[in-house]
Amino acid sequence: MSLGYAEKLSFIEDVGQVGMAEFFDPSHVLQCKIEELAKLIQKSKHLVVFTGAGISTSCGIPDFRGPKGIWTLQREGKDLPKASLPFHRAMPSMTHMALVELERAGILKFVISQNVDGLHLRSGIPREKLSELHGDSFMEMCPSCGAEYLRDFEVETIGLKETSRRCSVEKCGAKLKDTVLDWEDALPPKEIDPAEKHCKMADLVLCLGTSLQITPACNLPLKCLRGGGKIVIVNLQKTPKDKKANVVIHGLVDKVVAGVMESLNMKIPPYVRIDLFQIILTQSLSGDQRFINWTLRVASVHGLTSQLPFIESIEVSFSDNQNYKDAVLDKQPFLMKRRTARNETFDIFFKVNYSDGCDCVSTQLSLPFEFKVSREEHGHIIDKEAVLQSLREKAVEESSCGHSDVVERRAVSEPRSEAVVYATVTSLRTYHSQQSLLANGDLKWKLEGSGTSRKRSRTGKRKSKAQEEETKA
């Protein structure tokens, strides 16, 4: 989880059992259990997966209760590990991407996550097939119309508080709120209701990387039992629900899931991270109408005041025949102003330098000054999804990042401005089932992990909406 998330949570006295011992099944036992799980998945008609922090530890995100978990180290008074990657650059694990493939194949019907890292959404699990019980650190929602906004930056608040942005839905404009729950916040019906529904329908609930301690969430998998469903738990620590499970597997989640995919003869798809930004060129005539005053801004698609966390700096240069001074924009907002003679045309060149956590160093772009969207071009709607898919395919085919393309053009007459939205491939991960054969350690592509601060405590119980209403009655 994000260390920032842990710091933002309210102080509570007891977070439940921490520092739990880890167990590893012997290799031959582990292989037998993997094959048994693969058969159960193959036979299942309604598979539901219930995930916890353990599926994200190989992404460089620490868990809470393990030997090196956030709360464990805090309770022991030990220093927490330094983050080698920003939270917003964490990428889906092998397990996340395997679940995407199972969903695409029609095997996986629903995912229930207790995590707030947003990696299920980023991996490609459809929103309608996902319940994020405790929220998403990268999601804002409109309390008025219900619109959701997935950001490329971590939302600054938790506890369902108002943020600094507004809903962009026409005729709405309400203030947005974060979606991450604090300890005393009730589980939202929008998330808990479909989770309960699918658990009751499930013939197999697969619990991955969760200690199953946080209530009421931890009781959801048990709802499949009444209908004859089975439970499989994959976790390094023992859980309070182990006795209810048909199979308990003590092993690294990635290793187990990779083995299952191999048994099912299914490939784990690559993950391609695509980020968006816009270049806005605004022009106006000088008072004597002899010159054009223009402003160049490289901004987030989430709003001009939002940060671009994946861009470190931008180098701006001009055509060889121009005498304009080059510029390095290394502070946000990325903004520069110039004055040129009327009717002057030239090219502006950009070198976009990416921040830590991106797999590519930079991207080269160019934009013609006096760029005008022709009527024909302005009337042409760019197929954004087709462009994004083309970028993904090219990145995988060439095993490289940095590819960019335009996904949107906008022109405004007053004040005269043009905006070009670029999509760029900033990271790529490929996964191979052979990695499951590694020893019980981290996988080769593991992103080294993060740290946190501040003490926290208490029972780790989170109210459902029904429980909250009962308390108030």
C-alpha cells in the first residue's frame, strides 16, 4: 500500500495481529496444490477472486501485517524501507495480469479488492467487474452525478473528503471527493452490494494475498459456502478463515498464479502503461497588432492545475532558421511565453524527459507554430481507443517504450488556442510463466519496495452500511 495512505488514516489503538509468521509449502506439496487449484478453476462456472495487499508486494508496495509490513515495523519501532519507486508508478504484478487474461477468457466473473493501489483497474479489469471495497487512491468521484475520474496522480485526501477539483460533466460541476475509506467509514453500497451478490453466486472464491482480518470484508468469501461453493486461500500467513477453505496454499502469490496459468496453458499478457498529456498553444495580438504574443503550456489532461507526475522536465527548441532562445522547463506548471512577428511560421520541438519509475528516458515531439486545425481535420474525430491499441501493439512488438501519438485535437477561437493531447507509452512489463520456477523469492522484474511512517492502531474493523445504520438507530 501507499505509505502516504497509511499516514493519512486516522489513529486507532489496535490494527489486529501483525508480524505474522510466513509459511512456505514444500515444493512437491506446492506443485500438487497448484494443479488442484487449476482443476478447480477449469471446472468453475462462476469464479470470484478476492485480493489483499499480498498481490501487490512484488510491485514494490509493502503489505501491512507481514514480517516487513508497515504496521509490523511501526509496532517494533524499526525504520521503514525507503521507496525506490513513487506510488503512482507502481505497475501490475504477474498476478494482476493473469487475472486480466482469466477475465478475458470468460473464466473470471468478478474481482473484489481490499487494496487502494488501483492496480486492478490499471491492469485492465473492467470497472463493472470490480469492487474496490476500501476505495482507490487514484480515483475521484462526483457525489452528485456519480461520475468517476481515474487520475495519474495520487489524490491528496482520504476519508471521502472534497478535493480541489470539480466534476466536468455538463450541467453538473459539483466538487469531487476522494474514494478511499478511513477506519470508521462504511463500505459503500456501490462496492459491497455487487461483491456480496457475486460471492453468493460463486462456485469458487479464490483469496489471494490477504490475511482475512478486516471485517466485514473478510466474511465475503464465506457467502459462497451456502450455495455449495468452494474457497481457496493463497497466502504466506495463516488466516482466521483457513478452516473454512477447501485448499490452503502457503506460497508466493505470483508463483502460485503463474503455475496455475501454466497448468491451464494460458499466457499472461504484457502490461503497457500509457500516459496522457496536452500541449496548449494560446495566441493573441499585441496592442499595436504588429506581433503575436503566445503562451505554451504542457499540462495534465486532468486540469491545468494538476501535476504531471510522470514528467521530470521539457526541453523546448525551435527550427534552425529561428533565433529564439531554447528553454528548459523543469518546474511545474510547464509554461513559457514568447513574442513573434505576425505571419511567422516555424516548428517547435519538444524533448519530454520522464521521471523516475518510467521505463523510457524521453520522447521527441514537434508542433508547427501557427498550427491551424483545418475544417476537415477539425471535423474528423480521432478514434482514441484505436490509437491506444496501436500504441500497445507497437510497444509489445518492438519491446520498447516512448512511442507517442495524438489522441485528441481541440481548437478555440476566443482566446485563440489549440490543444493537442498526446498518448505516450511510458512503461512496459512482460511476464513469463517460467518465472514461477524461481525459488521462493521475488521475481526478477520486481520493483523494489516502499516505506511509510507514523504509528497506527486498533481492531481493524470497518463498518458495513447496515452496521453503521444499526449503530445510529
